[in-house]
Amino acid sequence: MKIRFLFATALALASFSLPASARVVNDALGVAHDIPDTVDHVICSGAGCLRLLSYLGVEDRVVGVDGMEKRKSPFDSRPYALANPGYKNLPLFGQHLGRDNPELIMALDPAPQVIFKAVGSSGLKPETLEQKTQIPVIAIQYGDLDSRRDQFYQALEIMGEALDRKERAAELIAFFKETRIDLETRASASKQQAPSIFVGGISYRGSRGLASTDPAYAPFSALGLQNFAASKTEASGGHATTIAKEKLLEWDPDIILLDLATLQLGPDAGGQAELKNDPAYQILSAREKGQVWGVLPYALYTKNYGSILADAYFIGKLVYPDSFEDIDPASKADEIYSFLFGKPVFNEMNSIFNELVFRRVPVQ
């Protein structure tokens, strides 16, 4: 009888701590969260978080956005935002980079049942935001497509589990893995030697000029390429680095890629204007031979994973034409965007950036 009583008591306590209508999801920090069986209303805090939710195809569950989605700019290089223009009409819950406003969150109607928050964002820590709002705050790590791929895949899995989209999360992870294998296989099969290559105009906390580069430029990784700056500088990869103009002249790469985010600096500044007007740059071989090419901006509100893959296919065709003969870069970009967002947005992106994506950039 005593054993039965203890068992019944334990069962009752378990039922009290975790109602039948709830389940547990563990986040990237190892914190367990009780969430409803069905999550229909959410918000995403921090750089890239809403992009990942858009990959999962649950845009209709978003009930509020941060200040980035309200920003008005003629140069929006976020494909997820172009595919989901309705985001900008949703209520504001805080500023970009995770600077959330608990009062605004609690005033949302319908109220979010879950908040996803990218780790490393500014503003309130996940546990503090949860205390202030009494809403589960599930932390994720955005990761990347290189050394932190596991973090990226884990983020998709965590969000997929919370949103009952585990199958879609698995499809996304398989897509990114298979695409990388395809790029690696094509590059390794090429019988052509890759030319020296430099990418400039990389954004980092705003648009920048030609000398802004990333030694570990993500689209090169799967192609076995190295940014010309990578072996020539002591700069660490993973973010933009400004090199000395004299170094670029000394290196004189065969090909210059121009991240078209640089166009946001206007017609008299940025990488294209510098290559046109700066006398020092006019001796560069790539400029003289017409080997300056425009590529999709790969980072705005952290890295655009779809654009990274699209850029990689274009660059592969540029440097290994024999292995990428069957690839039309514009069509491939739309294939990628359509899988990620259910909508082709390449033409819109190209229009935003003066029809220069995957084309020679006029610099003379």
C-alpha cells in the first residue's frame, strides 16, 4: 500500500511540473524549456534568427519583428526578407541585434508562445528576457557553413523540434550537406589550375570599400580556393578585414570579386567607384583585363547562407569552367532560394544591385 501511495504521489508531482499539454525542448545552452504541444505564435531575436525560421517555412507564425525588418533601404540584400515582404508590417518588439523590449513583447497580440534568441546578440540575456516576459526563450547558435556547421545544423534542429518541423529541418540539413559535397566534387574534379583571386567590398557593421575583405571568405571554402589575401596577411578569418591599398597592388590578383553591398556607399564611393577613379587601382591587371565581377552580398544581419551557396556556384563556373559547364548561376541561385524560401528572388536581388550580379563590373 505504501509503495502504491509513493508511486501515485510521484506521478502527481510529475504531472504538476510538466502538464500533459507541454513538452520539453533543450536549447543550445543546454537549458530545458517547457513549451506547448503546438507552437503557433513566435518571435525571433538577434541577427539571422528570423532567416532560419524562414527556412523552416513557418513565416505565418511570426507575430512581431525587430527593428531590422522595419528598416527602409534601397539595397536590401536579405533574400528571406524579399521573399517575405509581410514581415515589415508586423508589430515591433525591439531593436536589431537582440535589443529586445520586454514591454513591447508582452503587449503583442497574439502573444508569442516561444521566443527564439540567437546567442551572442546584444541586449538582455536569454534567461533575463525569460524572467521578464515569462515566455520560454530558446537560445540558438547561428553558426556558419565552415568550422561551425554543427552549430548551424543544431539551430535548425532545435527550432524544427519546437515548431514541429523536424522533417523540414532534416531536409534543410541534408540540402546544405549535399550542396557542399557537390561543390567540393566539382572543384576537385577540375583539371584547370585556379587563378589568384581577391574579394573586396565585404560588409562588416556597414558597407565598405574595395579594401574590405574576408581572408576566410565563405564561398571559397567548398571550392578549395583561398582568398588571395588569406596567405598574404596575418588577419584571422571569419569577419571582414581592411587591408592596405599597397598590398592589393603588390598582389595584383588575376580576378577581383566585388561584393555588391559596397554599392550602398553611393556612386562616388565604394569598390566600383574606387576601381574607376583611384589612379593607384588603374594599374591592376584584373581591372585592365575586365576580370572584375559582381557577386551577391554574403552578409547582412549576419551571413546569407543561400547567397553564399549561389556565389560559390558562380565562382566555381568562373575559375573551373570545365567542372561547372552545366551550371547557369542565375538559375542555380533561384533554385537555392526557391528551396529555402519557396520563392525565386534572384531577379529582384539583381535589380537592386544594378544588374551586376554574376556579371562584369564596369570599372573603366
